[in-house]
Amino acid sequence: MVLNNEKYFVYDLFPFRSHSLDCTLLIRNSLILSDIECPDVYVEQAQNPWGTCTNPDGSPATGLIYQTTCSFECLTGHERVGSENITCQLSGEWSPDPPECERKNFFAQSTTSRANSCFH
């Protein structure tokens, strides 16, 4: 659909109604997908805590709208728990849930390797 010279994707909530309805009724009873927004996401200890977000066509996202995908990489010394990519759904929620970046436990790893290399 084109409205004010802008293209919109329209999800028709009432597919079985008469096609003779005017455009105003169509807009009022339909959902403009570009109006669906997901909440801001912030992942602590990520290289970019707000995520690197793209539109479905791969261009940089300017908003967190339906089908926007955000990816997250953790800082050195941290590992991601959860999915690297999340996508804004029709419900206005992210799926899967945003990941977390947890600090790696280097001490436990180094203690084990030292214990295996001790000589008496």
C-alpha cells in the first residue's frame, strides 16, 4: 500500500470482508507492519551493547521494527549465553530472548592445567 508517497506492508486482519470497502476502513482494520516496534535491547559486556541491527534487506536499521534483526558479540574474556541473533516479531517482542555475556572463569581453567603439570 502507498500512503503519503511511502510504501507500507499491510497485514489484513479481516481477509474475508468485502473488497468494496474504502481505503480509510482498510487502514483502520489493518495493521501497518512498520508500526510494530520492539523494546530497546542492551546486552552488558557486548562489543556493541545495543546490538548491530539490520533491516530484512540487510541495510542498517534506523528503528527496532518488525523483522529487524540484531546481533551481539561479547567482549574478550566473556562468552555469549544464548543466540547471537534476535529478531523483532509481529507481537512486538524479540525472539529468541536477547543473549547474555558472562565472564569466562579463567582461574578454574588455569588451576586444572597447573595441577596436571606439577612435579614432586
